[in-house]
Amino acid sequence: MPNANEDNASALSEVQHRAVSELLRVSPVADELARRFQEAGFSLALVGGSVRDALLGRLGNDLDFTTDARPEDVLKIVRPWADAVWEVGIAFGTVGCQKDARVDGVDQSFQIEVTTYRSEAYDRTSRKPEVSYGDSIEQDLVRRDFTVNAMAVALPEKTFVDPHGGLEDLAARILRTPGTPEESFSDDPLRMMRAARFAAQLDFEVAPDVVTAMTEMADRIEIVSAERVRDELNKLILSAHPRKGLTLLVDTGLADRVLPELPALRLERDEHHRHKDVYDHTLIVLEQAMALETDGPDLTLRLAALLHDIGKPRTRRFEKDGRVSFHHHEVVGAKMTKKRMTALKYSNELVKDVSRLVELHLRFHGYGTGEWTDSAVRRYVRDAGPLLTRLHQLTRSDCTTRNKRKANALSRAYDGLEERISRLQEQEELDSIRPDLDGNQIMEILDVRPGPVIGQAYKFLLELRLENGPMEYDAAVEALKEWWAERPQD
């Protein structure tokens, strides 16, 4: 039976074999670029996440390189060679470019970043790193966040550079820092969130001393800009194992600083266990929503699943009959969602969509076993708008009961609602319900000029449309005239 050392040696040989295959695939581009740097008197190495992913057998067409050339020299080398060049990161020593190439008989496009050897650190109050350039690859690698990202392959000779044991850590599936965690997180506190993100993306464990440092230094995350925090949070949420990363954020106290609504869901259970653990329920809903995704990871759906119950702590009440209630937690939660996402600098559109899903996630529970009228179904579709598919997914995910009979009943009821929606959609354009008369027709029929009354008439006709379905033109005109005649005159 193999011992632990033999297992580790086997794992190492496996990752090395994968790396050779991956590096051979990108060699036509990487070697060509390396030779240009060599001819100019500089060195070039594939570095960081690109080496890690090559070792994991998942290297894509985004390639990261490091060099002793300064940014102005990098530009001189890549401009004649690349199909496009951009300088957005040049203040931080990074030049980006695109190279189109035919590899293995297939036309491919490579996104490339070349960064000068550097070191960067925060002072105690700054939100932006101070960048200084280095002169050796070893100096560059020691400033990297984790050992699995502190490996390089010098090109074109393909010499493996691993001064901090990243290969062994990769085989052991563990995240450690090249230096002490405290030094690493002082240099860039965002690395604490990156630890949680990589744990979620790679399904790796985080070394105990790293977890300890994250816990003790959690308040340092507050100097990092909301945009950088948001971007790391997105990558974590969109990963294959978000529960793992989110749990680490909560357990270390980082979530208290960046997403306090999540740890707040850990409501203390009362002695009679009259409500389920909202925090654990939320993580289950997130995972169940992921299982319903049909077109890759969906940030809108996953954020809605993560935030759908954040209104519960503020609305929890112990009723006289012994029950626990969370009345209107969806309305409170929608407002809290908007506030938190706005603070994290999410786009207005995403804030609007996620907040709307949180607000609507309980609506289905009034459906019962099919008691809704057709007009109620129309309103459900109208209120969800383009979010209807995601609302279906979120509502189904929100069922975490262990009672199979209850779960099956809820699923059948929602099946019935979706069937009714489909039938109604066949009969009418349910996705874009509008009144049977438009604004110009309203003005013409009532002989009025543009003003608030047109909006009032439009709203009346919309309600009529939702209640009764499509109307013939003459019937709609008659209803409008009756409303106009009965309307209180100003």
C-alpha cells in the first residue's frame, strides 16, 4: 500500500505531465514572444496563475508573463508583434496585448499580459498599492499571494522556477503564502479574500496559519476599495464551490466587513427549534440554484439566492402561538439588497434585477394548489418581466424542506403554474403585456393633450388587460370612455 510520500510523488508526476502537455499547446505563441524578448536583451517567463493552471491541466488562452524589461521596453517589443496592444495597466507595470495564431490547425486568440518584475505594498491608510520594479524573478515571486501562484517557467528554455514549494502545495491542494501570511496580507489585504476565492475556485484547503492571519487581520480589508472587494466576491460566487469560500469569509470575520448581511443570518436557534437555520438554508438555496443553471454560472441568480432571506433577522418575531414569523422579510430584504449592492459599486441594472428577485421570491407561496386566477398569473409574469426564468429557478431552489411529501407538493404546484403560464403565453403575448390602446389612441379617443391623465388612463387599461386578457378594439374604446365618464373631474 503506498504511503503518503508515494502518494505525493504520484500527484507531482501527474501535475508535471499535465503541465508539459499544456505548455506544448501554447508554445507557438509563448516561445515566439520569448525569443523577441531574448533578442532585445531581456528575459521572459510564464508566471502565476498561468503556471498553476498549466499544472492543473486547465490553462486557457489568457497568458500571464513576467519580465525584467520595463514597461516602455515591453511596448517596443510587443507593438510590432501583437494584433492589438493596450496600456490600461501600465501604471502598475502591466502591458496587455492580443495575439491571433493558428495552433494545432485551429485559429485561436490569446489574451496576454506582460508585467515587469515588481513589488507592491499598502501603507496603513492607502487604498492603492505603491509599485516599485524589481530586478530578479525570485524577488517578483516572493511578492505573490500564494505559493501555488508563485511559480514560473522561464522561456524559451522552459526552466521551472519554484522557490517556495508551490508544486508540492499544488499536489497537496493547500493554500500557503510565500512569506508569512501577516506580511502578505499587510502588503495587500485583498489577498485575504483571494484566499477564500481560490479555495472556492480550486476546492483547495487554506493552511491553518493563513486562516489565523485572516481572522486576526480582518479589519485591514476596510482600506481596500469597494470595487476590488466586489470583483473578488463575484469570482468567489461564480466559482464551482462558493459555499467553501463564503464559509471561510464568515468564519474569519471578513464577511462582517464586506457582506455583513450573510453572517447576520446565523440566527440563534430558540430552544424549540421553531425555524430552520437561515444561514445554512441560504447556502443550500445557492447550491440548488446553481444546479438549475442552464447556460453557465449566473451572477444575478446566485446573488439573489445568496441575499433572498437577508431581511429575516430584522423581521423575526416570536408569536403568541409559539410560531416564529418573518412578515414582509422579502420587502425589507429587497431594500437591504439594494443598499449593500450599491455600497459594493454594482451596476444599477444588476442592483435592480437582484433586488427585484429578492422582492418577488415569496410571491409563489400564495399560489397554493392552483387557486390563482388567470389575472393573478398574468400579474406574476408582468411583475417578473425578463427575470421570469430566474424567478422560476430561485423559487424552486428556495424549497429546502426534508419533508419529501411537502417538497413534492411544492414542485408539482410550481409545475402547474409554469404550465398555466405556457398556456396563457400561447394565447397572448404575456411577456410584454400592454394595454389594448396606446397613448396616442387614448389622446385621440378622449380628445385630450399630453399630461398626467394619459398615464392614469394607461394604468386603468393595463389593469383591465391583466384582469380580462386581450380585448377587441371596440370593447377597449368603450371601457375607456366609461372610465372617462365616471372619473372625478378636476
